[in-house]
Amino acid sequence: MRNIILVDNPDIKSHAASVMLKWNYRKIEIEQYHEARMKFLLSQKKLVCACCGRDDLRADIGNKKDVATIDHIVPRSKGGSIMDTANWQVMCKKCNNKKGDVYP
């Protein structure tokens, strides 16, 4: 259960409203990313890992070894775009984890 705190200070109210708007926007942005990611994976003719060449990957959500993942060529931590499909490549989970946030 959530605790609700009533505040009469207008400065705190506006800050709280700003935080809630940012949180709601971020939640929508994440949902749009996951939807776009699945569309990208499903649009590929064949899912082949860009690193090791593995070609038996599946477009699925989960934690299984044979699930294709989206790798950001320019990592998000290095300024890469999260929604630009030109910055995406298919990788197997093992290779994507090994690459981490390294910029090739």
C-alpha cells in the first residue's frame, strides 16, 4: 500500500508534480522501447548474432540462452540513441553480455 502525504507548500507540490510527470514519461518511453525492440527483432529475416554468427536465435522475451538481444552499437552510456534502429544490432545473450558498454 502506498503512503500518501498531503503538502501545503506550493514549492514542494510543484516539485512532486514534476517528479511524477518525469516518472510517467519515462515509463511510457520504456514501454515504447520494448515494443519497438520486438518489432525490430520480428522484422529481421533471420536472427544472426553480429558478433559470433550464431544463427539459431529466437525473437522472444526471457532469460534463455537462445534468445536474441538488441545490442546498442554505440552504448547508451556513451551517448548512443536508445530508439534509433540504426544503432541496433542483433546479438546472442552471451555476446551482448560480454560486450557490455564497450564502443567497438
